[in-house]
Amino acid sequence: MLKMTRRTALLLAASIITLSSAASAQESSSEVWTYWGSGAEKQAIESVVALDNQKHPDTEVTHRVIPGNTLEMRRQLQTALLGGTPPTAYQSAMGYELKTFVDADQLASIDSVWKQVKGDEIFPRGLQRVVKIDGKPYAIPLNMGVISNVFYRKDVFDKLGLQPPKTIAEFDAVCDKLAAAGIAPLGNASGPFWSMYNFYAPLLSVLGPDGYFKMAQGEVSFTSPEIRKAFELYRDTFVKHYSKNWSGKTWAQGGDDLVNKDVGMYMMGDWVSAYMKERGLQPGKDYDFFPAPGIGKATLIQVDVIATPKESKTSDNFLLTAASTEAQASFNKYKGSIAANLKTDPSIYDYVGQKEVKQLQASEAENVVLPNLFFLLPTNLGSEMGNQLERFASDPSDATLDTVLKTLEALRLQDKEDDAFVNW
Amino acid sequence: MSITSATPGASRARLVYALFLALPVLLFAVFYLLPVAETILTSFQKWNGLSAHRTWVGLRNYTALFGQERFLHSLINNIKWLIFYLLAPPSLGLALALLLNREIRGETIFKVIFFLPYAIPPVAVASMWRWLYEPSHGLITVVMQSLGLGALAQNWLGNPAIVTYAIMGAALWWTAGFSFIVFSAGLRNLPSECIEAARLDGGNAWQIFWRVTFPLLWPSTIIVLGLSAVDAMRIFDIVWAMTNGGPAYASDVLATQMYDVAFGRLNMGQASAIAVTLLVMAAVFILPYITYMARHVERTEA
């Protein structure tokens, strides 16, 4: 034990030294923190930084990689905020993540930037709702990833004479035909996100878009007949058709299953398209996608935003750049995601991107571009729901369902008591 | 006279000692005692790690934890890891050291090969094994299939019942090299006349190992077991990098749960309560063991 804590102490000392050097570095230049640490993602953010430095040479910023993910970002921000050395701007999730930092009085409202870039006109309305807390905007959305599409092997579908299904019944029939041809119908992967993202389609088909936001606001009981119905529908449309051993795979290994034609379909965020392209597949020819059955006209999105700590000084300029069509085009061209600014020139996208933009525009016309529920629920409930859905997908028995719903409902009531939900 | 003249010198010496001690004591207090105290304090509070506002909640974090299925499961997994770490890597390390302790050709190459995995960072070990354990086309499954054992291949990291043991497999490959090196050095230093004498007295290999070699290796054994126990308590990186504690908490240990609760759910109070539990548990399991072992070494060496 002594040994462990001494090592921890050493680590602490080391990180303090690093931090203080970061702090002294900050006096000369201001930093933008992201966890886009390698490859195309890194190029994407660095192109925005370069553009900003060109536009605003007086408030130069530098990019700093925080290795890891949201969790590591939170950890480092915590230390920086406690130490009074926040970055100029940082990569954040939408929704509850922002709310937590606003409640802690750590985020600056970006009202003037928002007005200047006409935020209310350029971003999808569903997205605007979740970067605003109590009506005030706190972040600039940079990119969107669609998480409600099912990718499928076009060549396999063509060979078996299958059409992309439009309804739950058609989806079920396609699954049966794939299984009869010896191909596992549907891939999935381990972790708290993927089963949950698959679940949104059945959830939306039961609750509808209004009910979806009600759920995000804590107004729908997990023990209500509707939620039970959504879980059962998820079991009967998705879980039933998942490939064997899905729970032992990462999302990329699930993507390999689609590449290798071990599975016929895979419902995953659109980043899997970039992965398949890397593996040598051609979008539109080898694979394609269709909206998840039951989802109606809605499109679900995952979003990265840029937020600015209250203490930072030069943030406005960077935010202005980040919102511009120029920066959004450059960023999303590299990253292979969709620009949050809907005025961005769609010629930057590949086959999948262009098709998704049309899909998003159609959804936007009906005001049903919906942000990922995971980031709208209080953080503890979102995480727990992801884990409970993974558990249910692994063991879809009625007994498990009872436990899952009971666990989630207890947490919802506790969050309700703590006044933790947000009216988005 | 001599006493009075010695006193100023002695006090000067004492001052010098104190000065030399001051820095480590200060560092220890600031970087060890203070964080521990702070963590204990936070474990009685509700705090999201960001807000200036903390609420005193008394024992609520602890009572919530001890009634929680996930926490008890993590606790049991930590105990499993402790048993594993005390038995498996030391046994394998010892076996490998004994195998190589025969002046065989290419000894150095084998030594490097056996020790090399220990030099790989845990995150790299985890991502390598993530591929080895891929349930459809991973190396382990494919090799088992080619040996006709395909029916025994498992959903290694996806089956809640076996995921912890699968990670232990990776950890065994990773850490056995350390025990191996310590035991190798220990074997080198054994007095060869004792073993020679045992052989002349007609002892067989098994008897010589249990009655002579193993007891003489006791100092090495203590080092290996002590450090293994510490490793078991702080087990985090390989589990986190392989499964994040999943699927659905199945491979969670206290440290992964603590990280998730602290930074995944921003519940610093409860995370601190987990840290304090881990501290107490380490004290209960490891301190008596280390004290006993230390005394034993002194006796053996005396």
C-alpha cells in the first residue's frame, strides 16, 4: 500500500510540474483542449486552429491534446479549473455535460457570439435546445455524427434480392432471410453505448419525439407500460437478431464483422463508415445504410461542441471561427462527420455524408433532429442506462428486464429528488 | 567535561539530521498525508468535483455503497485478483526460473523473452489481448479451432462469467516475467553446496526442490509475493483498457469503479468512499502480511 501511494505521490508531483509548465506556457499562448489526438481527427481540429490564427493573429491559440476521452477531459479540466489555469476553449459533449459545468459556475455564456453567428438559424433546432441552459447558449457545435442508421452490405442484399427495410416487420423479414442464408443478421458491440443507441429506435417508435424529450426530463417512469413495451420491442427487433458473441467485441471489431460479411447489418454511428472505407470498402457500392426501423422521420445525432471556461480571455474569437462555414467545412472534411452549421457547403461530403445531410434536412423540416439521450439525462442515469441496456441485451429474460427497470427507476426517482433533470 | 563538550556537537548533528529529514517529511505530508486526509473528508461529502459547493452527507456514501450490488461485485473481484496475483504469476515465474536454471544454451535469449512482456505498457498489453480474445477470428479461438477444440472456445471478454478470468490470463502473460527475474536472481545466489549435499544424500529432484531450494529462496519469494499483493490491490489499468470494467460491470474492480464514479458520473464523494475502502482493505490484507514477512526475512537472514 505504501508503495502504491508513494508512486501515486510521485505521479502527482510529476503532474503538478507538468501543470505548472502548462500554466507558464499559457501566459504566452492560449490553448484549445481536445481529445482529437491522432490521424484525421487531429488534422481536423488543427485546421480550425490554423484558420483561427490566420483570422485573429492577435489572439493566437494552440491545440493541446488531452489523451483519452470525455472522462480524461473532465479529470484534467477539474485540475485546471481548481488551479485557476483553464484553457481558452475545450471539446465538450452537449447537454448534461454543459449543464454540470454551468451549475458549477465554470462556463461562460456565449450570448454575443451566438447572436453574431446567428446560432438560431444555422444549427438544427433539436441541437440548439441542448447547447442552451435556461435559454442561454454555452457552446458552439462543431460536428454531428448520425447514430440512428443501420449499415448493411449492399452486395449481400443484392445477391439475396433484399431491399432496405422500411418498417419493423420488413426488418424482421430481412433478418430471417439473412439468417436462412447463413449470415448473422445484425452486429453489435460491447460497452455502454452501442446497445443503448440501438434501443433509441424502438424507444422512439413507442414514445415519439415529444415523449423522448419528456424522458430526458425525467418525466417518464421506467416502470411505465410504455418503457416496458420499448424494451420488449428492442428485444424482439434487435436483440433477437444480434450475432453470437457480439458482447466480446469492440465497435471496430463489430465493423470487421460487416466487412467480412459475418453479419449482414450493423447499427452503429456513422464513424463506422470511415472505418470500412479504411478497410477498403466503397460506400454506395459495397455498403449503404437505411434509417433504423421504427424511428419515423427522426434522425439521432451525436455532437461535439466547443465550450469556453468562464476565466478564459480570448475565447470569443475562436468560437466565431469555429462556427463559420469555412472552419466547419475544413473540420468535417477531415473528420468525415457532418457540419453542425447547416449552411456548410455539402460538396465536402462523401456518398454517406451527402445522403446523411439530406436525411438531416428532411428531419430538420419536421423539427425531429434529436440529440443523443445519453447526454440529456443526468450523467449518472445516462451511464447506468447504458450499462443496464448492455446487460439486458446479453440476457434478455423477463427477470433481467424486471431488475433493469427497477434499478433505473430507483435512480430516476433519486435524481428527481435531487432536482437533477433539465427541461431541455 | 567530555559530556558537556559533546553536547553542542550532538545537537548540531541532530540539526543536520533534522534538516535532511525535513524535505522528505514535507513531501510525504504534502503529497501523501494531505491527499489521504482530503479523500477521507470528501468521502463524507456530496461533490461533483467542479462546483465550489460541497454538501456534508455523513455516512450516506458508505451506506449507499455497501448496499450496492456493483460495489460488492467489485470487492469480490478484487479479492479474486488478490488470490490470483499471489498464486499464478509467482508460480509460473518460479517454474520458468527453475527451467532455465540448468546452464542450458540460449539462456539469455529465453530470459529476455520471458521478461519482455513485463516491459510492455499495460494499455498496449490490453489492446493486444483484445485482439487475441476476439471471439470469432481472434488468434486464441482460431488456434483452438485448428486443434479441434473449437467447441471449448469462449466469448472471452463478452461472457460475464469468465471475463475476469480471461483478463487474468493476459495479466499472467504480462506479469510472470517479473517473478521470473526475481527468482532467477535468487537461484543464482543459492549456495550450491547445500543442493550438492542433498543430492549426495540421495534426495530426488522433487525433495531437493521442496526441502532445500524453495526454503532457501524464501527472501525472493517474499519480495515477489509482497509486490504481487500490492499489484492486486491497485489493479486498474489492464482491466480498464481491456473492458472498462464491462460487460455491464462484470469485470469491475474497486479502482475501475472508483474512476467511473469519479469522472464518468462526477460523484467525487462516493468515489472517495471507494478509495477509502480500498485503503482499509489494503491495510487489512497487506500490512500484517508485509510485517510478518519482513520479520521472517530478518530471522532468515540472521
